[in-house]
Amino acid sequence: MNMMKKIKSPVLFDANIFINFKGQLKFLFSLFENILVHKQVIEEVLDESIKNELDLVMKENKTIKIVEDIDIDNEVEQLLYEKCDQELKSTFNIKDSKDLGEYKTLLYAKFNEVRLLSSQDTTVWRFVTASSYFNDIDCITIQDLAYLIYLNASSKKDRRLAKTLYNHFGRNEHPFEEFKKYIVRNNNEIPKYIEFENNRIDNFNKLVKGYVEFYSNGDFYNTGEVEQDLVSAARQNLNTCIDCLYSRINESNVDLLQRNCTLHLELFDENCIIVRESFSEKIKGRK
């Protein structure tokens, strides 16, 4: 595989990425130019074979750096540190070391201006998305890594392997082809998966909400029924406004098969083809 696109910015890795790429760490690290691993993360990886593999890769790859806890040396930073520490401890369980790696990794990233963290822990995804103090950190998921592999693929076989990796860790309601469309129109900027997933969940919820609110004024029609009917209509009307997440209720003609476009686009015009995101099943939020 001829690697053309790498992540140049410093990236911190957490333990579950190493676990999921066991036996392929050398290949994983070939996608990055500046790799950081917190010492606590290495201590968290209980499988001795992963530690040995990591040691071997580190001897061959001098771009990998082991980092340790930060030092706070001024009053302003100390006040910020206390706020960050409080926010982390309200989310992560560090008393029994269960989430200690995530805790220390996020603190290191915040106070060393590292803006990329690679994690497949959805608790971390939700945290960096909604955080008051850590929302300037972007999280690279395995789905992002799969797309990075796809970009660097030199054959159909390599691209199929990338899609297989994406599908293994992804969910049916966020298919690869829709992610590909989303990330292409964002200039293949990585990471984008969390933003992509949240965008799809948010738009599906808004589509459902319009019908739920309308029917709440009359006949009983609950959220589950609305979702089921929308999914059924989408499956039977592929490649139309009816299966697009950017469609909404037309209150002047309330019908599941008559929708308005929130982006005010005409079906099949150039911008519609670029922007539209289809669905064929209920899009669930992260729990």
C-alpha cells in the first residue's frame, strides 16, 4: 500500500485503539507522523503481547513518544487545571483506575495543546463533544482510521479491507458510503466521524419531531410509530426526498411522501447530489 496521506499533527492514542489493532500496530503507526502515548495507557494494556508488539514498533519508529503527567507551574494554569480536573472526574471513573488512562490522556492533551486524540470509547466521544473545557480536542475514531486507509489504498482489495474495518466497528444506520459522501464534501478532512454521526442523529430526530409535534394535537401517534413509518417510507422511496435526512414535514400538506427540503434544494440538482444523506432504518443516538 502506497501511503500518500498521513496525519501530521501530534496524536495521542488511548488503550482501546491498541487493543483493536493488535498485530497491526506497525501499519497503524505508518498513518501518522507524530505519535504520542501516555505512560498510563501502556500500563492499562494488560495483554503482554500488545506491550511486546508496542515495544518492538517503538524501536523501529522513532516518531513515537511516551509522555507523562503534566506539570502546572503558574496560578492561572492551576485554576484552569482544577476546573478541568473537576469536569473529568464528573464523567470518568478514576477511583479504581478504570478510566485513569482516558483521564490522564485528556489532561495531557489539554495542557500541551495536543488537539487530536484517537479513541474508540464512546464515553470519550460524548465528552469531547459536549465538554466545556475539552471541546477544542478532536477525536479520531476507528471509522476515521478506516477512511484514512481507504484514501491510501492502491487497489480494490485494499479499499474493500478499509470498508470491512469501517463496517465492523460502525453501525448500519451510519453506512460507509454516506460517511464517504460527508467527508468528501469536507475536503477529506480527518477526523469527521463523530461530527458525521451526530449530524445524522440530530437530523433524523428533527425529522421525527416535526411529525410527532403535529400529530400530538390530534390522534394518538407516538414517536415509535412515526419512526417506523418514516423508515418504511424511506425504504420504498430510495434516492428521493423521502429517504433524505434533510427532508422535513410539509405542514401545508402533511404526508410522509410530501416533504420540504431544509436546504431548499431541488431533487437531483448538483448541490442535492453532493449534500443529500439517505437512510433506510431508524438512526439511534449513542447511549
